[in-house]
Amino acid sequence: MSWITVIWSMAAGVSLTLAAVNLLVWLRDRDAVANALFSVSAVAAAVFAMQELAVMRAQTPAEFGAILRWMHVSAAMIVIAVVWFTHLYLGAGRRWLAWLITGLRLLVLIPNFVLYPNATFAEIHALNRVSFLGETLSVPMGEMNPWRSLIHLSTVLLCIFVVDAALAARKLGRGRQALLLGASMPIAIVLSATLSGLMVRGILPGPFFALVYLVLVLAMAFELSVDLLRARQVAGELRDSRERMRLAARAADLGLWEWDVVRDEIWSNDVDHTSAGIFGGKRIGLADYLELVHPDDRDRLETTIRRTMAQAWELQVEYRMIGADSTERWIVAWGKVEYGERRQPLRIRGVSVDITARKQLEAEAQRHCSQLARVQRGFVLGQLSSALAHELNQPLGAILRNAEAGEAFLRQDPPDLGEVREILADIQKDDQRAAAVIQRMRSLLQQGELRFEAIAPLELVQQAAALLEAEMGTQHVALGIAVPADLPEIRGDRIHLQQVLVNLLLNSLDAVKTANQGQRQIDVHAAQARVAMVSLVVEDSGTGLDPARLADLFEPLYTTKPDGIGLGLSLCKTIVDAHGGRISAVNRPRGGARVEVLLPVAAGNETA
């Protein structure tokens, strides 16, 4: 066996072996397109080596031309595969230039098969016999085909493309890959062009492309092998990281989950679903999962998930689950949507935590807050007792006087029934007036959980002012209300928010006591402060607040009143915080205090 056969067969064998390895890589990971392109180029290089071996042993010009014609197909496959391999592997290179090179190499195949004998030679006159490595080989003698200029142009463009892609990849931080491919490919291309020129001039028996392409294939294979080794190292690090994550998730009772939207499969770690809202490693669909959710929360959870995917939000939702033992547990879940190239949702990854204990503590705190609020409301009514007595005495006194007058009219002979009817109507009006006063006091003393509803700010202010109307009159205090009727409704508990306003108005009443009559002024006004918030402000013309103690104003048991218990403003802050709002207090530049309460608007009332 000659050295020519050994060397070219070895080149083909090495190329096929490397092609098989990278083909297996692509079959296991269909995203590894660069490995698939390398396999194509390596197979084409192996075929080219066998064709080159055959062309060097051709016996006639016709045989030489026919084999060379098919060698152009293999060469085109190698060039096109190398171009797109470079583009994908380096993540750089001008796409339009890659398509231009691809088009030129395919265009060369048209005259290659239409014109005789091929795209390299217009005519092969004869074959000279030369001795090379101990074997007699054929060297072509003939005229060049003009279409060969397209091959030269595509070769120049290929060099430009590879160098440009290497420079761009270097800027992206892929310096080693850019240096190896950016140097080896242009050298191989220039060497191939030189050897091809020597062949057409009758100096070499063949272009020796197989050996040149073998060097190029080895360079590409080296880079892919380094990537495989790096991938194995990363896989090991990923396993370690995953194990650490699993231990941390178990220690924190943290549920990790992923919903494959396309396949409708939910994966989760092995944290039990009764404690974290997922279920030990079992894959189920979204509908199956929703069956485990509390019926009252099921539609809301599904709507939130669908809206998150449609509007590219981050998922954050609280809901209840029913465990296998019928226990009810609160779950909070966070997640993020991953989208495809066409913005279609592919999957949602997230975590979930059991917050049942927190919810129980919040409910207990709310009960304590409600009890404290009831006690404080009783204290407020104690402060208003004299005004309430005065407000009730008026209708009760009128009822007594009308009853005495009615009795006198009935003693007449005959009785004046017309007057009696008018008196009974007056008694009915006074009775309703007294009942309204008592009802307002009863509503203020009601105990219970927060009951949220949509409330008009003007209505809320008027109801609170009505409770203090008598006290304001007794102390000769002017109350100004400037609340637009078209303000968005706020979301809150009517009784608790009334208590906040009553507390603030009582503090203002105390503050203006020392002012001269005619200068005792309290103003309540409201406006939309920002998107989805309404501002309620209570201002007075009193003595103002101690600047040094403003930070302590809303602390429990802090008071400046000799008979105060220090719960009023602290309770106001607790109630406002429970509504998702904020409360603040400052001194007015012209004297007096200004307290602002920010409250969220009710759903469906948000305005820009």
C-alpha cells in the first residue's frame, strides 16, 4: 500500500470519527447546531479525501474531469458548513455576508454541471504522469473555466467573514476561540487556493485539499472538545449547586417548581405540598394542581397566572390549599415567565412558601387591634359624653313638651284632633332624630373584623363630622370641609376609618381650645394625591406639634394631654397601615398642625 493511500485514508478516517462523535452530541442536544454543522463539514472532508485520491489516479481526461466535478459538491458543503459553524460557534459574523458566500458556492455548482467538464477547467487536453511519494499520479493539462472566478471571489469573502467574526468574538470576550479559528481558517483557505493554483498549472497531481481541510477540521474539533470538557465540568458544578439548593430548600421549607406551559407539566422538588403548595417530584398539569386549591381561590389563581403570562408580569399571589388531611394552608408563590422567540410563554419558574403561621399571627393581631380600637372608641365616647347628652336632650325635651301639649288638647271638649295629629308627627320626627344619634354611637362602638368596601371620601368625612357636630358647636369651633364629590372611592372599613377621622378631629379640638373665639378653625380637605391614592388632610389653627417629638407622635402611650392615654394616634397609624395607606403629621408654616392620611382607591376606580 502506497503512502498516498495511507495518508489520504487516514485523513478520511479521522474526519469520519470526529463527525460521528459530534453527531452523537447533536442527537443528544438538538440545540448544539454547531456540532451538527461540524459533522457535515467533517463528512464532506472525508468524501473529498476519497475523491481526491481517485482523481490523482485518473487514467483519462474525461475521468479526471468527472471526478473533479463531484469534488466541487464536497467543497461547497465544506465551505458552507464552515461559514455557518463560525457564525454559530463564535456568536458573531455578518449574517448577510454568510448568505452571500453560501449563494456564491451554490451558484458555482450550476456551471459545474452544465458546462463540460467542470467549473475549474473549460477543457482538459491531457494528463501528465508524475512520480509523487513513490507512486505515479496524474496531473491535468488544460484551459481554465471563466466561472472559476466565482470560486476565487467566495474564497476571498470567506477569509473576510472569518476574520471579521473573530474580531467581533474577541470583543465579546471569546478571545481564545477567536484566535484559534481566526488564524487557522484563513491560513487553510490561503493554502488551499495556492495548492489549487499549482494543480491547474500542472505542477501538483491534485489540490491536496484533503490534508488542508484535515488541519481545519482538527482545529474546529479541538475547540468543540474543549467545550465538551468545559460542559462536563459545568455539569459537575451544576450538580453540586443543585444539591446545595435542594438542601437549602428543604431546610427553609421552600418549594421550587416549574410549569412547562407547552407540555402542561408542573415539576416540583420534594417538599411536601401540604407545607409549600407543591407535591414531591410528581409531574401533573395545571388543572390537576388547581383541584388542590381552595375553591374560593381557584379562579383567582388561574386568572392571575394567565394574566401574568399575557402581560409579562412577575407572578406573586397568595392562595389557600386543601391538604390530604383536609387542612387549610396559606401559600405565597413567586414566579417569572420565560418566553420564546415569538414571545409565546414557554415556562414559569418559581418558588412557594407556606405562610399559614404568618396568616394566623396576622389574624390574631387583627383581633387584638379590633379589641383595642373598641376600647379607644369607648374612650372617645367618654370625651363626647356632655355633647351627646346635650344632643339627646333636645329631641327628648321636645317629645316631653309635645306629649304634655297633646294631653291638654285631648282634655278639651270636643278634643282638637287636628292639633293632636300635628303633635304626634312632631314626636315621631324628634324620636327619629334621637334614634339617629344613638345609632351613630352604636356604629362607632361596633366590634368586628375589618370589612372592606368602596367608600366615597365626602360621605366618610361628613359622617365623622356629624359625630362631632354638637361638640364643635359647644366649643365655638368652625369646621370647613372641602372634599370634591367626584373623588374616586377609597377601599376601607367604614367604622375604622371614621374612628381615624374622629380621633384626628378630637385632637384638633383640643389644640384650638386656647385660641380666641372666632379663631378656632379646623379644615378637612381631600384630593387625589397620586395614581390609586387619595389624600385626606385635617388642619387646625391650634398650638401645633412639638418639633422635637414628631418622631414619637404615632408611638403607643405617647401623649401630651394631662388626661390622655396615648392610644389615639397610635391606633390611627395601625388602622391606616392595615388599609395599605400612610399617615404623617407636620406643623403648618402659619401655625397649627397638619395631619395627612393616604388611602388606596377601590378597585376599578384608579385614574391616571
